[in-house]
Amino acid sequence: MSIFDVLHDRKNTRSVKWDNLEPVFQSTDVLPMWVADMDFKAPAAVNDALVKRAEHGIYGYTVIDEDVKGAVINWVKHRQNWTIDPDWLSFSPGVVTSLHMAVQAFTEPKDKILIQTPVYTPFYNVIKQHDREIVKNPLVYENQSYTIDFADFEEKLKQGVKAFIFCSPHNPVGRVWTHDELSEIARLCLKYDVLILSDEIHGDLVFKGQHQIPIATISDEVADKTITCMAPSKTFNLAGLDASFIVTTNEEKRKKLNTLFSKQGIGGLNAMGNTALEAAYVHGGAWLDELLTVLEDHQKYVSEMFAAHAKELKVIQSEGTYLLWIDCSELNMDDEELKNFMIQKAKVGLNPGIAYGDEGKQFMRMNIACPRVTLEEGVNRIIDAVSNR
Ligand SMILES: Cc1ncc(COP(=O)(O)O)c(C=O)c1O
């Protein structure tokens, strides 16, 4: 039996996904398939390293040494073909924190910041909470797939956009952007002098035939205009350990960002995050390869099951991430009805698409990073509910 088939009881572990059902779904009787963490154990090497660290029993201030930086550099080189200089690295508790900091460091109140909707909900907050203005470049949805409307993108940049928060790969629509798409984004951002804040947290989670290309690798000029946020947290299920990093090739920008981190008293990695990040990047490659085959298989299963037994639900073919974006418009329900239907009738806890913007109306997002039996249970609950509605 594969390690990805093992069922783990996550209840009573202070898990947001499993222990926070009542406030989120007003019910504890739902199978949680929502927030983006996995029901799999991290690679054994990560757990071994953490146990060893815990056995030492002293948790004093922690340094990020050359070994840790080397682990990051090797990983990014081998997985994404990007050669990073150790000086370009900054460390942060999380990607959302990094985005908050970058928005404050490089833009001013009332500045326009562009996002491609529907998109990861905190992108909206990162803009609104600092009194910046959201500018939307909605993705084009056609034939159950998503592309970028470049004419609209350019039109919006022309209106004086300062920064673009880029989701690459894209949560929730599951796109892994091609070299052509990245080049065109980069060309337009250079033309209109727009800073790219590239959230590449899902960058390791791309399926066969897809290649994750960090937008900063398009050219040195593009790298100069880009702040790239990466992390082992989605890849290896380490979100609770608060470990991520930022790559900024431009020295002036890097200093500005690091100064702001320092002013807020945020910096470094905690003792466990530091340990887990290194172990994951040094030893986690084979684990990740196996995970990706499991996730791809899960996606296929959900698509085929719905196509055969709940034709009203269209699964958007995902190129990466463990989040499936499901078009439920043929159920002819409004958003409230759809949400209640999934909770009360199907008894599954999914993320309502509307949470990602108006463009997500009548969609639901399903987290498929769980053992197959859990996935089958969730899928069958939905099929039964759709069949008996
Ligand atoms: C696109 C994206 N960015 C950032 C995050 C969260 O990052 P962190 O936990 O490092 O703040 C998520 C989590 O789902 C995500 O999907």
C-alpha cells in the first residue's frame, strides 16, 4: 500500500481543515475537502529531521545557514531550472505575509494593483487592507478552460497599474502558464513599468507534460521587475511550519523589502520550519514525484466519475495544484443554494467559487490531496446528492 493511501485521523490536531468545520460550514457533518493542505504525512525524512530536532529539546534563536540556502538553491535549480544567487534570498513565515510586505514596500495607498480573477481570496485582502485599488483582468473561460485576455491586460496596465499579483500556477483554475503567455505578460509589464509580484507557491505541483517556468527566468530585465514568492509548504504539506522564501534579483528592491521586514520585526525561520524546509528540499524529490502521479490519477478519477454519473458537473482540466475547479452551472442553483446543497445534501466541505471573485459564481473548488478512499467517499456523496436532487 502506498503511503498516500494511508488514512490519518486529523481531528483534534487543531487542524483548520478538520477542526474548524462548525464555524465555516455550520455543520460538523461534512467531509472536509476545502482549505489547501493535504491529508498526507510529510516525507519521512522531514519527520525524522523534526523528531531529531525536537529530541535535542532546545529551541533557541535560529540561523539560516549556507546548508539551508544551498538546499533551496539546488531545489529551484533542479525543479525549475533557475540558478539563484544566495544573496537574492529572503525568508518569510509565509507567502501571504510576503505579498503584504511587498505591497507596502513598493506601492502607495490608492495605487492600482492588478489580479487575474477568479483568484486566491487573500490577493483581494492584500490589496484592500493597504488601501490600494483592485484592478481586475478576468481570465477568459471558454470550452472549460482558461486563458488570459491580453488586450484587456494591456488596457488595464495602461490605466496606471503599479503592480501585478500573479498566481503561477493559478489557484483556483489550475493553469500552468506557458512560455508564450509568460513572455507576453512580461513584455507588457516591462512596457508599462509594472512590478510583478509572482506567487509561485504551487510551482512544484505541476503534472506530466507541464513545465513550471518562474516568470523571472524569462530575461534578466524581467527578473529585475519581479519579486518571486516560493515555499515548500504546499509541495510537502508543511503549511503549519511557517517557512517560505522570496527571490529578488534587484539589489535595491531586495534592500527595500528586507528593511520593511526588519521594521516589522519579521525575519528568519523558526527552528522547526528551518529544519523541515531543508530536509524536504534535500530528501523530498522522490516523495513529490509519487505524490504528483497520485494527484493526477485523482483528478482523472473525479473527472471520469462526474462525466459518467453527474454530468451537470464539469471538472476543469487542471495542469497543476491539488485543487480542482468544478463548473456547477448546469445545476441551475444560485451561489447560496449551491453552497447549501454541497453542505446539507452532499455533506462535503468544498470552497464556494464565489469566494474567488464574481467570475467564480456557480463553481466549487475541491481539494483532492487526500487518500483515494476519502476522495471516493466525497465524489460519491456528491454524485448521490446530484442524482437525488
Ligand atoms: C496561491 C496561494 N498563495 C499563497 C498561499 C498561502 O501561502 P502561505 O500559507 O505561505 O501564506 C496559498 C494557499 O493556499 C495559495 O494557494
